[in-house]
Amino acid sequence: MAVNASAGAAFELKGRMAPFTVLQVGTAEIDAVLGQLDARLAQAPDFFAGMPLVVAPAEGVSLDGATLEALVGGLRERALLPVAASGLPAETAAVAGLGLIRNLEASRSGSGESGRRDTPARAAPGAARVVTQPVRSGQQVYARGGDLVVTAPVSAGAELMADGHIHVYDTLRGRALAGVQGDENARIFCQSLKAELIAIAGQYRLSDQIDAGLRDAPAMAWLRDGELELNAL
Amino acid sequence: MARIVVVTSGKGGVGKTTTSAAFGAGLARAGYRTVVVDFDVGLRNLDLIMGCERRVVYDFVNVINGEANLNQALIRDKRVDGLEILPASQTRDKDALTFEGVQSVLETLASTHDYVICDSPAGIERGAHLAMYFADDALVVTNPEVSSVRDSDRVLGLLSSKTRRAEQGDEPVKEHLVVTRYAAARVGKGEMLSIEDICEILSIDLLGVVPESTAVLNASNAGVPVIMEDKTDAGQAYDDIVSRYLGEARDHRFLTEKKGLFGRLFKG
Ligand SMILES: Nc1ncnc2c1ncn2[C@@H]1O[C@H](COP(=O)(O)OP(=O)(O)O)[C@@H](O)[C@H]1O
Ligand SMILES: [Mg+2]
């Protein structure tokens, strides 16, 4: 059955786009970059799979076309999605088959007045991921670019991750990592706190560091001046 | 078309094969054409527990490899009408089971039976995955200890993501919890998890509890599915399990340590 091209609009421009992550490359030693990346990937494969990336050299680092091409190939092999380069000559980007984003800083904070310069990628409104099935040991759920809402139990050995907040309307026994892209305003809420680990923007606490008085009850985790706080709800 | 039921657990030695034999025999006794398939290639023992090890000529792997047809490999149980077993191979390794081979055997069995029971090997590797992949229902067998519960939790995650029903977006595999080797006395002393704890952690429906019982070993030594031993606690527990699975409401038993006359009379 052929698609009837005249039946409707042949394309639509959608305003919203998925947030991308800037891979700032600190060295032209590609093996070192990919090696360290592999270590990160081993910890959280689901987190990185299909992640849209903009490749940009850190200050003082120069990448030539061949190096960039090798890096992009390595990223694709690892199921990452390099979509563009930045901070490079257009010809260099072209060698690796990438387009060029000319002014990364401007486009990063370009969505209006709320975009503070170094605000990390934050949830687009309404971009929550809702999970209604139990999250079992060995499973990992990641809400990229938004909040994660779970209405079923989260087992010990399971892992929740979100760029935004995490809500668990049931028992949280596994690990919960909110603000994994660095959003310090992210919070974690749960109906019954039995977590193995709680983390917000990289600040974490293990189960044995959680006050006994807070366990098995509704609780919220957040960052106060960069320090992880846990409160009963 | 049969329902395909996998008996699975993650952990080994928890009672999957014991449960597969009892459950299969119970369904056949209730009048359903039932076949129990041993997926534990290399460690076959379903035929031992069902007392037909001396009648094994061809096995599951022979059928998959086209060296025998299903009718040559299926063994009819001598005691229970309508009960058959498809033995595993003792001599091959686990990789002998292929996806297409398993699919074709299960489809053929499903067209000629009411229930196909798949006795899963331990672990979460290939054999266990193939045993659960085509399932409609799952009996998740758990012992009242932390490591077993954790492994069952892991398996529940696989049932909801790595099965045909999950991949095709059909109604999910129906999960039933079977707690075996339950020793109420040890639960009381805090040495084992209670049924409440297990149900809370796994949050699936409890199909039944089988007490730790010498009747299980006696029955397996005799090559008789323990459900056939009507007078034993474990036999009765499995009879409850089959009846509940078939839709009958029965109260749970064997949850508390009872040292009454009943308990003493029927102990193992
Ligand atoms: N309810 C029970 N009470 C006592 N022993 C049991 C019980 N269920 C199983 N067993 C014993 O545990 C061992 C493992 O059982 P089996 O059914 O072979 O487990 P699996 O198939 O999960 O490896 C066997 O020796 C069996 O007799
Ligand atoms: Mg077994």
C-alpha cells in the first residue's frame, strides 16, 4: 500500500526537542576517552543507549577530522547517538559526517529567559515517564529529560534514574538517582523508604547512612546547599 | 490450545522439579491432558522424580535435532491417565536447545494437550530464558530465604520483559507465587522469612505454600510425584495449589507450626 503524499501535510515542524548532552572531550587521545566511557557504560548501559550527543572539544584541546571521525565511530559502536559537533571548524565536523552547531552556549540556554547559562538539561514540562509495573531486581528505568513516576514497588537490586524528580507511590527498596544530569533541584519522593541508595545530582547516601527513624515511612530527599537532606513526609 | 506454564525460580534446588511433577500430575488427575517438559538439559531429573527414568529412549534434544519424533520421545505416565513427560537429555550441553526447536516442539505439544508444564533449569541464562519465553502462566518457586526471594524477583522482571507475551505487547504472563520448603518453626525463630514478608517483597498472588517435609524426599526416592501421596502434608499442599490454579477457593494451610494430632499423624 503506497503512502498517499497529497492526503495531508507532508511534514510538521515540532517545537519541542529532546535535550542533548554535550560530550566535552578533554583529550585528543580517543582510546582514553572511549576507555573511560566504557567504564561508565558498564555501570549504566540503559542510561547511555541512544543518548543524543553533541561532541565538543574542551578548551585547549584540538581535534582533527580523522580523530573526530574515529571518536564518532566509537560512540556509534557503543549505541550512542552523536548528532552534531561544536567548537570546531565546519570542515572538521564534516569529515566525521556531523553537522555543526555554531553557538552551543546560545542554543543550550536558548529556550527563553528561564534558561540560566549553566542550568543543566531540565525536564520539559509534562515529559514525565510513568511506570505502573513493579521494577524488579536487575531492571533499570531511566527517565531522560524529565521526571520518573512509579506507581508500583521498586525491588532491592533495581535502579531508577531521572534527569528530573523521582516519585515512587509504593515501597522503594532499590536505588534511586534523581537529577542525574546535574539538576540540583531534583527531588526524590517515596511512599515507604527502604532504599539501598538515594542520590541527587551525584550526592548520595547508602541505606546504612539513612536514619532509622526515616525508614519504612513516606520520605523526601533533596539538596539543601548541595547537601543531601532526607525528611519524613 | 494448551496453556503453557513455566515453573521457574532463578535459584537452584528450591523445588522447581518437585513442583513441576506434582503440578503436572495434579492437572492430569483433574482430567486435563498434561505434558511436563524437562528443560534442564545436562542435569535431567524430572524423569527420576516421576519414576520413568528407565523408559527414556529419546529426549527433547533428539526431537529438536530431528533424530526422533515427538511421539517416540514422549513417555506416558503409568499411574495417571493423560500425563506425559518429555525428558531432557543427560548427555548434551545446554546449547543443544535452539529457539526455533523449542518453539516448534511447544507449539506441537500445545495443539494436543491442555497444559504444557515447562520445568526450568536454574539461573537466568539461555535454558531458563527458553523455558519461560513462550509461557502464558508462571509458577515462581521461592524458598523463605533472602537470596531465593531476590532471585525470584529477578525472574519476575524477566517474565515481564523477556517473554513472547511481553515482547508482543500481549496480556502479561500470569504470575503465581509458590513458596516451598516452608518451615513455620524456623520462621517463628526469625531464621526464615515469613509468608507476609515474601508476599510483600514480591507483590504477586500467592498460589500456595508447601511445607518442608520428609514426604518430598520419600516420594522422589519412590519415583512418585508427591501429590499422589494424599496423606502427606506436602501432597495436600500441592493438591491445594492445583485446585486454586483451576479456580477453586481454598484457604491457605501449613502456615503455622501445628503440633496437634493432625500434624503429627500426617507428618511425612
Ligand atoms: N517441600 C519440600 N520439603 C523438603 N524437601 C524438598 C521440598 N521441596 C523440594 N525438596 C528437596 O529439595 C531438593 C531440590 O528440589 P528440586 O525440586 O529438584 O529443586 P529444583 O528443581 O528447583 O532444583 C530435592 O532434594 C528435593 O527433594
Ligand atoms: Mg530441577
